[in-house]
Amino acid sequence: MTNLQQRTAGGVDYELTRRRVKNINLRIRPNGTVAVSAPLHTPLAVVDDFVAGRAGWIEKAKAETLHRAQQAAQQPLPDAAEALAAFEQMSELVFPLFAGVLGGQKPVLKVRSMKSRWGVCRPAQRTITLALQLYNQPKAAQIYVVVHEYCHFLVPNHSPAFWAEVEKILPDWKARRRLLRQ
Ligand SMILES: [Zn+2]
């Protein structure tokens, strides 16, 4: 039996996940679907009421989310040379923190159009490739991605140890990551 349940309440389709949480949480995903997490023992009727009671707000939030995603998709790709120059500047600031693990050698930075991710780090090749689309995102978020990719030189995966490294450099990385729209 899966932990995930598709439900409808007050005309709202939503995905319910049971978790060890204290309260019912509701969020609209970037693709417009509604995700709800609820404590393990909260009755379904209570969860449905919670969602139905917010149907108007959900409707509006969904429309806004989809509109924003559409706008982002329509944005023209930035100039590659300009984006690379800007990313290089950010990289200059971050590099000193990783000079040790990189043996004093700067990684090679590249940009290209990538639709499903913001950046890729190949530690063995010492390369970081950043999405051209990233340059259309807020600067605080761009810096987060650069730091994120650099941290893969220390930890290649997304384990807690990895996020601890990101947090050491950017304590507000979560807020920055939230700025990334896709
Ligand atoms: Zn990563």
C-alpha cells in the first residue's frame, strides 16, 4: 500500500501524504498540482474539510503559479557569453573556499541550455556546467546554485553531509533555493 492518496474535496484534486507532522500542510507545486501532508492519525474528513475550506485560495494560487511558470518558459534565453561572464564572477568569490580540495586549480565553468536542472558538477573533470536559464533567475538563487555545485567537489551526492556543507557557506540556502522557479 502506498502512502500517497489521490483525493478530491470541495472541487479540489489533491495528493495526500501521511507524515509524522503536527499540522496539515498544503502546498501548490510549480506544475499546479496540490500536495497536502497530514499527521498520521488525522481523520480523512478533517483533511478534506481543510482543503475544501481553502478551495478559493487554492484556485487563485494555482492560477498564479501556472501563469508564472508560463512566463518563465516564454522568457528568451539569455546571451551565453554574458551569462558565463556573470557566473565566472560568482565563481571567483566561491573558489577560495574550495581552493584546498581543488588543489588550487579553478574548475572549468560552462553554460548551456538545460531544461531539467540548474547545474551539473563533474568532480573528476573539475567542471561545473550551469543552465543558461539560471541567468533569468534572481541573483541570490544563482549564487546558491554556484555554491551548490562547488559543494559537490566535497560531497558528490545529496546526503545530509552535502547539505551541511552548503549550509556552512549559505545559511539561508533554503530561502535562496525557493526563489528558483521552474
Ligand atoms: Zn546537486
